Amino acid sequence: MSSRRWSNTQLDTRSRASACGVIWGALLWVVVCFMNPVTGATREASQPPRSDRSTDGGSQEADSPPSPDEQSQAPLFRSGINFVRVDAIVTDDDGNPVLDLTEDDFEIFEDDVPQQIESFKLVELTGLPDPALPPLSSIRNQYDQEREAAREDSRIFVFFLDDYHVRDVNAMRMTAPLVEFVETQLAPTDLVAIMYPLTPVGDVRLTRNHEQIVHALQEFEGRKYNYDPRNGYEHLYAHYDTTTVEMIRNDVSLSALKALVIHLGGLREGRKSAIVLSEGYTNYVPPPMRGFNALGGDLRNPLRFDPLAGEPGVAFDMVPAGQPLPRDADLIVIPGSKATLADLAFLRDQGWDIDIAAHRRHGGAVLGICAGFQMLGTRIGDPMGIEGPPGEAQGLGVLDVETVLGGNKRLVAVEGTDIATGEAVRGYEMHVGATTGAARDRPMLDLADYADGAVSADGRVMGCYVHGLFAADGFRRAFLAHLGHAASGEVGYEARIEAVLDGLADHLEAHMDVERCLAIAEGYRASSPATSTASAIPARR
């Protein structure tokens, strides 16, 4: 057993108020403690003593009523008195515990009025179980936890691991001091627990198995700026923008910490600590990660290399749930979806159908891609339940087309021309179903073997099935010019993507044995059964 010693000085004092200021004058320390006194007030009317009077025949008379003077006496109020217990850990200038203090070394004040110390006790923790107490017991339920937490020979520590506010690259560096603390500073009698922001406070279980705590600390992963949902609760807001998700994470973490403090306060009055592992609370999100759907995390940020977002002079926003569509937008783009009817219902729940109708009345342009194109029509049907439960719904009604989902998924690379601008386009189709209607007589794109999409009579509403249209620099600039935006022509999207990929390749080549990796891959392929695959989209070199 180590020769380390743990010591506390415990004070009890009576108080009749809801808060008291405690000043340890000799040590120049000031502590403010709060208590919730149970104070009851009861009113009792004064009654004269009961007397038994007997008549000559031995019968008992009823008590006589009180006189007016007795009824007018002042009421009597009764109130309770609570104890306030204070733990004082006293050390000298070198950090060594001071053990020779007496009751006379402390002064207790309440509202500047000296209070009497009712009891004074030195609690010295040697790290060994107090022989005067029952033997240490395992903790299997809440009753066991409350019993063991009340022992005077143990301390309580709870590590609040705020993974929402710790970056993964910092997790190991931040937990290393805690691991050292558990391994070298805790006594065998000390109780420890770990809590995360989403841990129910009822599941926070104290333990003396310190090896288990060390293992949990070493396995800790930070999740700051990582928005991949890991449970049903996080899935509820996974599609919100990153700034909103940061605000939600702040609320969750702080409310969990508050619940933990209240929970610890109910276990016992002294010798308990909550240690918070966090980089701090803030709504700040790095600029490259702002304004996009948080689902999928920063590696799948759709704005990182979006050709429209990278165009100088273009303000490109992903509108999060709960916010209206900007009234000053020149163009509203409705992207694709894997659950068209469900996302159409979500769009209506947000009131965006009303915003789109107002946008149209003011002459704004609307573009729908794939499922967005289908939503622009008058009706969408999914009789076979391909993307969810079978059903149908009215579309937004801004294009005279109807869509029925069915058949095999079409996955094909395409090239062609934008009819309005004459510029070349290329991309890919990935959808199920067929779209028909009068607006199809005014297609948007002229592809190699067929015409795709539809355009409204005034040319302000467009839709097609081709993804990746705006990657073509000529089409993108001509399309923006058609909306009244003079593109600078400085952004070469394909060249920018190639530069990024080249930089990634250079980085991998500098830090990895690429030839060895290729050799391993070739060996795996040679040992695998022969297969035949075909892809409609050309592979990128």
C-alpha cells in the first residue's frame, strides 16, 4: 500500500436561511454554499387545558368554549432548523495537508452574523477501508450505490466525457492526465463513474473497478465537427445545418451536466467531484463547414467543391430545416432524393411550397434535378412502394408533368446540349420511373438519343434527370448569365478538382508505400474468383 494520505476537515453548522456565506478567515478562503431548508409553518390556536368535570351523578361535562381573550392571543409559528455541512481541505504552501487544526481555527458567518459550530471532525483517508465501518461491498443497484457513497472513507469522482466538444485528434492527449490520475491518485476505496452527454443520469453507476475506468478513458473518441448520427436521437436532427447542430449539442451537454450535479448532490454532501473533459462550449463552425446539411459529416460537405458555390459573386446557400427560403434568391434548386414522396411531404411541412409559389410570383427561377424535377410536377405516384410505402401525392404544380415511379433503375452517363444556351453538358442519370405531360414538349436538354426534362412556358421553371450539370464551365456561366449574373470565367471546375486529386495523390505517395499497396491489391484480385462487372459511368483515372 502506498504511503499517500487523503484528508478532509468536516464542519457542521446550524442555519435558518436558504443560503449562507462561509468564510474561513484564517486561510483567507471564501466559499458560498447553498441549501434548501425544509421550513414548515403551522398555526395553532391556544386552547385552555382540558379538565374533566363530573356531575353529582358521575357524568362527564363537555369542555367549555374558549373565552374571547383566549381567542385573541397571537398565533404560534413553528419552523425547522437544518444543518449545513462543509468540507474543508486545508494544505500548506507546499501542498501538504494540514492535520492539526481545531474548531477554534474556523469562523462561520451567515449574513455577517457569527454562527456556532455544532460539530467538528477530522476525516483522514488512508486509502484503506475504515475498520469501524462495514466491509466494502460491490455495487449492483441504486441502493448499493447510495450505501457505498455515504461511507466516510471514500471519495466520489465522475468524469464527464463531452465527446460533442472534443476533437478526435485531441482525445488521447486530453484523457492521458485522467488516466494517470486514476492510476496514481485514487485510493482503492474511491468511487468513480463515467458519463457522456447522452447518458441517462440513472445509468451513471459508481464503481471501485478503476481498471474499467482506465479502459473507458483510453477508448474515448472525440466527435467535435463529426456529425455522423450514432443513435435515433441524433438522426432526428441530422439533416439540420451544422450551426444548428452545434447549438443542439451545447444544450444537450449542458443539461446533462446540470442533471449530473443534481444527482451527485443527492448522494451525499461532501467529497465528490465532477471532472469535465471538453474544449469549451461555442456555436462556432469553421467556414468551410458552414451552411450545409450536417448528415454525413464534413467529408461529404456538398459545398466543399460545389461548382456553383465556387463561382465568384454567387451566394450559394443550403437552407436548413426550420428556416424559410430566402425571398431575394434568384434561383431555387431542388436536388435529388432517394425517398421522393417522403421528402416532398417534408418540404411541405417546412412551408417551402408556399415560399416556392411566392418566389414564382415574383419572377424567380426554379430548377429541379431528378427527384426535384418530379416534385415540380402535378402528381407523383409510387404504386409499387419502390421508395417507401405505396402511395401518391400532389406535386408543387409548377410544371405540367406527372411521374409514376416503377421499373428498373436507370443508371447511365450522358452527354448533350442545353437547349436554351446551346452549351455542352454532361453528367449521369440515376432514377426510377417515367415522367410525362405537356411540358415535356419543351425539353430542357437535347441528349444523344433523346430529349430530357421540361421547361415552363415562361422559361423560368426547369427540370431534368441529369446530375452534375454545373460541372461544365461553359454551361454554368451561360446559365448564370441567363439569370442576369455575369460570370467571371475565372473558375475552372474540372481543373480545380484535378488539382485537388493530384495533391491528394502526392500526399499519399509521400507518406505511403503505394507500390506495396498496389501489389497487395493485385494479389487479392488474383486469388479471388473471376467476376464480370459493368459500369455505366466511366472510371476516373
